Amino acid sequence: MKNFKRLLCLSLCALMLLSVLVACNQDNTDSTDSESESNEVTDVVETTDTEKVYETDENGYVMDDLPDTTYNGEKVRVLGWKGSERYTLPEDSGGGNVQLYSKIYFNKLSVEARLDIQLDVTYIAATGNDPGAVVRNAFVTEVKSGAGDYDLIQTYSLYPAVLAQQGLLVNINNLKYPNLEMPWWPDAISEWEQYDGLYFVANNSSALAIRSMFVMFSYTEMIVGSGLKDPVELVLEGKWTVEKMMEYAKNFHGDAIAKPGEVYGFVVDDHSRTDALYYGAGFHQTLNNDKGVAEMTWNDASYRTRVIDYLDPLITFFKLEEVEIADNTASLMYNKKTALMLASMGNVDGLTDNSYAPIPIPKIDEEGEYCTMQNNGYDMWCIPKTTDNAELSGVVLEAIASSEYRNVAPFYYDTVLKDRYSQDANGVKVFEILRDAVVYDFGRLCQFTMTNPIEYIWRRNFVTGKVKDPKNILENQWATYGGATQNELMELLADFRNNNRAQ
């Protein structure tokens, strides 16, 4: 993977220009003098790197460096993710959010016109929901058969690792494009590169990437009305911690604002969303070593101890009446029945006003950094070996990503987020923190390649509505599943290494 100093983007519209550092080691409370007192959002990029000068358009957006080449109407076959097409490669401009869907549709048309190509998209179901294995197998079979002779694949984030393990994908590192030094490709995708092989990427400006961010929604009016400090202010002061989150949540069951039992202090939208608290504390399932190969963090006993020490008070917290793990629904937030809600950014669709402010997942302590994990529902891109022209596939992939960076992401924030859910300068700063805090984890992406996914060792502590006992169940889970999970990871990495050699 190329290492290049990431551009500094100063705007909310470029929120998903995820200048991601794996360890979340940026100072996320920084703000410029000019932007700090204004709620006006721009996307002008200052290029301070002396080695490279980027061309920008009239709005200050970085332009890609694709050659001025046309492909004479060539058809590019794409295997697309059915169910998400409205947010990526829609067949038309219709749908519920007419403005947004139209923007995405015409963005697709602009890519076709620019390259003089035809994007011929075949949609097939690809979700992580039940019957997950049936859908997944059908998707893999479609790719493996080569029946569609596809040139590009756009799909649910957990599928590409399955395809890569089976040797069905092109090593993107062998292509000129996509240009991974550009700001629409987050640095953190280096965690997905194994043995110099990179088989899938995610651009940081697609609507799905934006919508999948794990955030905590804060009902500011309710919280401030109860005599507590606005969590937005705590975020900007670097004091929004897990301890503070728990302290706030305990104030609302039976609070004077509502009758007992009518309001929760904190709700998690589905037990799987508790993953956000793990990554929000700065933990990982895998990290690449100095040779660029993933290793399980839990092999280190001291690392496990840190996680267990973090989990102990959380288990006690989740047993409180003020706290709830919901059944895959944000209705309690939509009905203003919770002070704090952990959900995905896309849940703003169900809000009718700006009562809830999206804020980062709390830090482990004030000395830590904000870290935001994306939910699994974002789109990943890869190039199947069935293509006759991998270089063209790479060019198309770059054109789509750079176009979304200049068109889709700014539009999404201006029309869906900024105008509705960021009414002042502080809200803008919080969105900038969320942008800079997103991290990725190779082990998380490999869930569908394993019988004993790494992710589940943490998640088995939580079920809908409650947590399990005893408090040290994490250590028990590691003792039960750790060895098998480690073996499966080693097998996966061996397959990656062998596939790299074959190319």
C-alpha cells in the first residue's frame, strides 16, 4: 500500500473524506480560527504537502488524475448489491428521498458520460440478515460461476473477504487505478492489505459509507433540561467518556421529565451495535504487524485484561433499568423515549426534527481519542477475475469514487445532515470529529470466512434486552473459542498469501 500524507480537509461536506489513522491518533478537537465561530460549511481542501500539488475544481474539491480517455460506449458489467441500489448505482431517479436519489442517479450518469461507457448492473441480494448463509452462498456462487462475466463488484462489506479467500478477485495493488493516495480512499484500508495483496476497497464518500457510521444520538433538550451539561460541549472539551455516558444515563429512569419507566437513559439499537463501544474504546480484533500481516490482539494476555477491565462496569451498567438493548429498532429514539441512543447515522431518516444531535461514541477516558466504527452496511468494491480488462475496471472504480467525493457526499450533508441536524458551529465541529475518528479492522471484515468469528467473542456478552453473566465471560469465551478462531484466521491468511503468489 502506498504511504502518503493525507490531505487535510476542513469541511463537514467532506465528512466522509475519512483521513483515518488506525490508532485514532489525531487531535479531534482541533478547529481553525475561521471555522470555529461559523456554522457555514465548505469543502475547500488546503493541500499543504510540498511533494504533490492537487488540481481542484471551482469549489475547491480535489480532482482525480484519470487520463482524458473515452471507451467508445464499452459495456462494463457490475454485480450490484440489491437493496442498496438507491444509494449506489440506481436504475432510475425514483424513490422516497427524491432529492438524494436523483443526485446519486445523475452521478452515475455523469460517470458513464465522462468515460463513454455503459454501466450494466445486475442486482443480487447481499445482506447480513437471515437467511444470511443462503444469500451469501448465492452471491458467491454467482461470482464463482463467472456466468455474468462481471467487471466490477459492489456489495455488502462482509462478502469480499469470502471472495478473496477463494481466489476470485484481482489484486488491486497490481493496477494503476484506483489511486489510493487520493482523499476518497481512507488510509485505514491498509489494514485490509495482507502479504501485499489488496482485494477490496471502500470509498469514503458514498452515501452508504456515511449512513453506516456508528454514532450516539443525544437528546440535548432532555439532557440539559435535567440539569446536565450538553454532551456536545463535553465532546468538544474531550470529556465525553464511557464513565460520563453511564453517569448521564442513570439520571433518566423515573426522572421528573417523565413518569417512571417511560424514558430510558441509554438504548442500544440491537445487541450487535455494542461493537461500537468496543471500538470506541480504541480496541481492535486484529492489527497488522510490522510485516503487514493481521494478528489477533487477544493473543496478548495484557490486552485481554484491558478489555475485561473495560467490560466489567459496562455489564453492571447494562443491567440497570435505565438501559436497554433494543431489538433492531430505533423507535424509542423516534418517539423521544431515550436520552441517549447508539445507532447508525442512517437512523436520522426516522427523525422529524433536530432534537437529537449525533455525537461520537464515548472515549475510554479523557486521555483517549474518539474512535468510530462503521456498521457493516457499507459498500465494498472489488474486481473479479472474470473481467477481460481489469485496468478499465480500476478506472471506473476510481471515477465513481472521485465523483461521489465531489458530488454525493457534499449533497448528502447539505440536504440530509447539516441543514437538519447541525444547526450551529458546535454541531459542525462534532461532525468533523466523527469524520476523523473512523477506524477499520481486518478481523471484523472476515466474519463470514469463519465458523467462530473474532467479533463474536465480544458480542456474546450481550443479547437483546440484557447481558450475560459472569462478568469475566470474555475470558471464558476466549478460552472456549480463541484457539479455533486463531486457526481460522491463519488459514484465511494462508489463502491470501497463496492467492497473491498466483497473481
